Amino acid sequence: MSKIEPIDSVARGKDPYWWLHPAYRGEQSLDMATLDAMPQGIYKWVSYSDEVPVGDEIGSNKDLTDGYFADFAQLLYKMNGFRFGPVENSYVIVCLEPLKRWAVGQLRADPVTPVQVFNNLIFDSESSARAKAEALRS
């Protein structure tokens, strides 16, 4: 009998996070009106800088079991190499509903606010925002 070798999906060019909703992979835009309706506010506004963010701590008194998005935060925490804060290469598109403009955001390993939206990366078209998000992933 021959030994069956495991298939490395990343080496074959497959997305290792294919099971995530397309909006969380940056393939669809999140709607700001929907995010505002979520309890505790799912997002926070931050400024984007070219510096690579180091996992910022949520706080010494918090853990991944506190907050409405605790299950999602635990998943993001694992995806982020067991660190809190911005998840590396997890950029999303957010539709700013009343303005009909789009912003680039980033997923965070945080049970209270799992999405940060960059207030200095706002675009007039979804395609421009998507191109910027794709460039940031590279």
C-alpha cells in the first residue's frame, strides 16, 4: 500500500479561509446601516498608517468570553496567531450607507468591536475601495 500524502491547500493556491462569509474575506461589502443596528456597535473608527500594527491589547480585565461577538473573536484570535487586535491581511469593505461611499476596514480579534474602519481610506466607488483592500493584503 502506498502512503497517502496530505494535500496542502495553501500550496495549491486555495484560500485557507474559504469557509468565512464573503464579506469577511473582502469579497462583498459590509453595510454600515446593518453594523449600526448591531448591539454594542460592531465597529470603531481609526486612522490608517503604513506602519504594521502590532496586536494591541483589549485590556487586562477583558477576555474573549466577554462581549456580544465572543465566538467570532475567538475565531479571529486563532487566525491572528493567538494575538488580540487587528488581524493581519483581513481587510474588508464597508458601505457608508447615507453617503454612498465605501471605506476600507480591518477585522480585529476583539469581542466587543471586531471591525475597525479607517477614516482616511474612504472612496467614492466600491471598486476603488476593493482595489485598496487587495493592495493592503499584498
